[in-house]
Amino acid sequence: MTRATVDLDAPPPTPPEDLEDLALRDDYALNPRYVGMVVEAADRGDAARLEELVGALHPADIADLMGFLSAEHRKALIPFLAAETLAEILPELDTNIREEILERVAPDILVKALGELESDDAAEVVDDLEDDKRDAVLAALSDSDRAAIETTLGYDEDSAGRLMQREVLRAPQFWTVGQAIAHIRDTADDLPELFFDVYVVDPAGRPIGAVAVSQFLKASPDASLASIMESVTEIPVDMDQEEVAYIFDKYHLVSAPVTDAGGRLVGQITVDDIVGVIRQESEEDILAMHGVSDAGRDASIMGITRSRFWWLLVNLGTAILASSVISLFEGSIAKLAVLAVLNPIVASMGGNAGTQTLAVAVRALATKELTAANAVRIIWREIAAGVLNGLAFALVMGVVTVLWFHTPMMAIIIGLAMVINLFAAAVAGILIPLLLDRLGYDPAHSAVVFLTTVTDCVGFFSFLGLATLILF
């Protein structure tokens, strides 16, 4: 009789019904302990345990999990991802991680996964494939799926055409509610997985209205679509996705029809797509304002180094320019050491005040709250606020200087310099982003370096120049 052996080093099994609760913290972030359990199972090569752990997670949590794992641990997980699960997590992954996983997934599994995706998500995944694998995958798809993906890839990367899904529910205006519902049931397999509106089109295929799904439930089956439809906000297929997000936010849309150059309905954009765009654009702006282009969890050291080098090089140039202003007053600093102590304060305050104005201006431009219609009023408001803050901190710094160095004249000098630099900070903080926007550049990407150059140079020159003029 054979006696069963027990591995005392193996972790105690967790009941399957408890895994879902264990996986997430109260804030819905992955529990570090759970990530550790996945890593341990991968290190042991415990296929059954890995399948159990991954199977307990929602696809969105699996996508999050991939970001916490190393490349080797991700490799161990891939065989346990069914095509349906793979379809749900691929659009949610960071680009670097998605490309890595796509390299390891067999083409036949990938074809099945693409068949589960809406056309916009499928195109995004195919776009990340290597050329040879892309050709093989596209060749294996059905003619309709392949045509939809190739058409989507033909649009600019950040346009509405890339963002839209081609699967859309349309109906002629002479149909009744009953006819439309019957059509929905008969063609359920060809409809988008998620839709909110039925678009009413004219004989040329142009949208003339929309009927919300909720309206179908309340309307009489004999009512015509034309009698209950509401107007729609059309999105041109070549519109930038940031503009699309602005329209959705302004008009509180949950979906909108996308039209080609002839006004014909070619697809739809839904609010779940817009949430991703808003997050993406916000992250890009935040990173760009600080000279960072790649902050993903799987970014390489060399990639991070290269992306930050040129921004730091530009900042080095501006720092040298600011230092050259200081060098003009070497003699004054040598005679009075207190100038070296107080000099950075003026420049620092100007930089901080200017950054506040800059943040307000960039946000106002992004949300279209700042236009030619109110630019003059906003500019004067920011300048006035800058001057008032300058006067307030001139008083504060004047008192500090008297108490610190017992020199009333130095207090007057730094007070005047503070007013001048905060005025310059307000002017630069509002005018630089306006000018960049007018020239067609994104203010979030380059305004900071210009602003700090202005506030440093003006701060150093005003303080040291006044000190030299008055004291020497």
C-alpha cells in the first residue's frame, strides 16, 4: 500500500471561493500578497495553481497584474489565458507589455481573440504586431473583419476614425419601433457588444437622428422612429480624439455617430472609449510638462534615459543662460555676500507663481475656456493677480530681510524685485501658452522651459540690477 506524501514547504491551499476577495484591496487595487502568490506559483512551475489564481480575476485585474510581473513571469501566465480572456485584456495593457505578449501568443489564439473584439480595439491590437505576424493574422481573419481592421488602420492614429467602432445599429426613418426591435433580434450576432442608440439614417446613409435604447422600451411598437428620434451630434471621421473628448464632455454624450466626408454614417464612438482618451491625454500632458515621455511600469532603463536626456539638455542650456545673467553682477556679489543669499528667493518665487498661471492657462486652453473672445480679460486678471501677490510677498520678504540682515535698503530692493518678477511670471505664464497654441504647438509640452527661463533671468537681473544701481 502506497502512502501519500505531503510537501510541508508548499503554501496552504486557499479555498477557490476566497480567492476573489483576497485578490483585491478595499480600493480595488491588486493585493500585493496576491501578486506574490502568482509569482511563487510561476517560480514553482505550478500550472494548476496559476490557472486557479488567474481564473479568479476579472480581465481588467489580469491586465493590471501583468504590469506588476516581470517578463519571465508574464511568459508563464500566457498559456492560461483563453482567447476570450485575452481579447478583454489586450486593449487594457500598456503598449510595451502588449507588444511583448503578442510576440508570445500563437497566431491561431490571436485570431480567435481578435474575433471577440470590436473593430477599434482589434485594429489597435493588430497595429502592434510585427509585419510578418500581422500579415498572417489578417489573412486568417474573415473578409469582413479584415476589411474593417484595415479601414480603421487607414485613419490617423489619434483621429475619430481610429477611435470609432464600425459596428453600428442603423435604421431607416420610416421604420416603426416594432420593426427596429425585430431587426435587432434578427441581427444580434452582427451588432456591437455595447450600444446605446439606434441611428436613424436617410436613403443616402446620413444620420438624421437617434433613438436611445431606453426610448424603445417606453415607446409604442407602432410609433415611427422619425416621431421619437432626437437630434445627434456628428463626429467627422478625421477629427482629433482630444476634440472628440471635448464634445462628449460638453454635451454629456454617451455615444455619437461618426461620419465620412460625404456625411454618411461609418461608425460610432461610445463613452467607454472617451474615458480612455481623457485618461491618456491627461497622462500625456502631465508627463510632457515635466519632460517625460515614457513612464510605463515596463519602460526600459535606456528608453527612460533617452526620453529624458534631451529635455534635461534644454534645461541645462536655460540654466547656463540664467547663470550668465548672474555673472554680469559678479563684482556686486563679491562686495556684498547677502546678495548671493537672497538672489535665489526672487527667482524661485517667480518660477512657482508662473507655474500656477501656466497650469491655469493650459487647462483653460484644453477645455476651450480661454479663446480670443475672453483672452484680454483673462490676461489682465492673471497679471493683476500676479502684481497683487508680488506686493504681498514684497511686504513679507521685506520684513524677513530686515529681521534677518537688519538692512532696510536691502528690504526695499528685494521687495521691488519680487513685484517685478511676479509680474513677469504672470505675463509669461499666460502669454507663452497662448503664443504656442497660436503657432500650433501643444503648450503642455514646452511652455515650462520657456517660463522658467523668463522668471530666472528676470528675477536675477531685477534683484542684482537694483542692488547694483542703488547700493553701488
